[in-house]
Amino acid sequence: MDEMNRDGMNRRDFAGLLAGLLAVAGGFSAKAEGQTAGTAAGAAAGAAQGAAGARSAGAMRELVSGVFKPQAGRGMQGGHESHSFMTGMLKAGNIRLEMHESVQQAGAPHEAIGTHKHSEIWLMQRGVATLYLNGVEHRMEAGDVGLCCAGDEHWIANAGETELAYFVVTVGPPE
């Protein structure tokens, strides 16, 4: 039996949420316009993706079932660090999937406001975060899941006195 967190979401619910996002993402056109300017953490994630062998969206590798180990990141930069697990296209060819782990030190500045063609799911591992979504700040703690749908303005910041760590799953059209 899956153990539930205080808000009633368990691993099975989370898997269902991810499956739903994958289904929605399949409806996006592969020719959608590019995303807005990147963030420090996004740049770090992009560098990690590059190290993991990611190429332009048109040439991204096809992801296959398996186990993905974290790739080496560039180290802590500006209080942010990111390690990519995977980046690529699902077999359907029109859905890009990426997963990374991010760490923010206490006192690190939040990322710049961003918008993307993809949707993002955050799963808090440890610490306390402020998740900004379309002008509203939300508090997140270890075990919480945050969702940012494609096109929403967002940023995330460490709101605690200790290190913040979270996984990010992005799903959507190639960018």
C-alpha cells in the first residue's frame, strides 16, 4: 500500500499525474515557439543536459525504458546546483521528457520569472520552498508536489534556513 503524505497524494497518485501530463503534452505541436530567457538554474540544467548527450530538439535521442543515473553537474553556482538524469524524446516523437535534481542553498536568490512550452512537476525532497505561480506565492515542504502548466509564469526559491532539494520532471513539446 502506498503511504500518503499529509495532503493525500501517494506515489500512485503522482504516477497518475505524470501520465496525465504526458497525455496532454502529446497534443502540443512540435513547432511551438521557443521559451523565454533562461534562468541560472535552467542554464545549469542545460549544461548538465549537454554533458548527458542532449542535442538540439530535432536531434534528441529517443528515451527507452531503463534506469537513469544522475549526471555530473557543473557544481554549485550562485547558490544553485543541478544534476540531470535524462533528457530526450519519448517514442511517439513529439513529447520531450527531462528530469533533474536541483539544490538551492539557504539565502540563494530565486530564479528569474520563466515561462515554457513544457509543464513542470516539482517533488520536494528536503527543505522549504516558495513556488511562485502566476503572481501567487505557495509554500512547499518535503513530500509536497508542485505543478506548473505550460505557459505559466514561475520561479522557485529556498525559503528556509537549510538546503533545499527537489526533483523536477518536465514534459512537453521539443523546445
